[in-house]
Amino acid sequence: MRKIRNPFAGREGYNCFGCSPDNALGLQLHFTEEGDEILSQWTPAEHFHGYQNVLHGGIQATLMDEIASWVVYVKVQRSGVTSTMNVRYLQPVYVDKGTISLRARIKAMRRNLADIEVKLYQGEENKLCAESMITYFTYSLERSKESFFYPDHEDFFEDTL
């Protein structure tokens, strides 16, 4: 397992709701790489609920979309944007029931489209609560660097293999 470093942190104008460590109102997600998957763990705060004590479905979707973008960064090795997202909410996610775990991986690549499978689990029993299939439109490496500040791939890791 390798910890993924956020190479965008500290960049002027960078304030991503999903992953900026400096966005006090955001999710501040961190990621690791394990084999063909990208992983994240996150503990919800009370202000993210929809129904009383239930994590808002939009926040769940945002968590899944954000980890999918990091699959694109790390596994596809370029930038991309969400094209489609299909979410299945299977069980309620409770704000007071502890850590949420996310696992994401590439399901298929079709030219410049990456189909990414994401699963959201909660609690020590790792109960599957939501899953999604997200298709990302990926840009060329040149466009990723020019328009989206995509760094060298090695910049995503504190240690290189």
C-alpha cells in the first residue's frame, strides 16, 4: 500500500471541495493505492447529514466521484472530468456510526473513457452501503498538463517505485 500525496495542495486558487486539505468546509479526502485500487477513509461530521443522522446522498455521491477522479490521476495518469455517474444507494450511511471506507478501480478503458467502479462501506463490519459506476472523459497528457496542472506522475507519491 502506498500513500498518495496531493500535488495540487498549496497551489494558488486550489480549493477543491473533495480533496483540498485547506478547504475548511470540504471533505479533505486522502488516498492510498493498493494494487489496482485507490482507497480512502473518511469520518463524516454532523453538518453533512440529510435526514437526521443519515449522511446526505449528495455527499455520498461526491465522495465516490472524488475518489474516481483520483483513479484517473493515478491509474490512467492524466486528468479527466465526470461524464456519467450511476449511483445505487443500498443502505443508509449514518453520521454517528464511524468511518466510511471507499474503494475504487478501473472497470474498463474505452479510448479516452474510463469506467470506474466505486464502493462505499461503513463501520467495522464493512457494510456495503452504496456503489457507483462512473465514466470519466480523460484528456491527453499534454492537455492535462497545459489546462489542468497535471504534474509528473511521480509527484503523486512520497516514495517512487
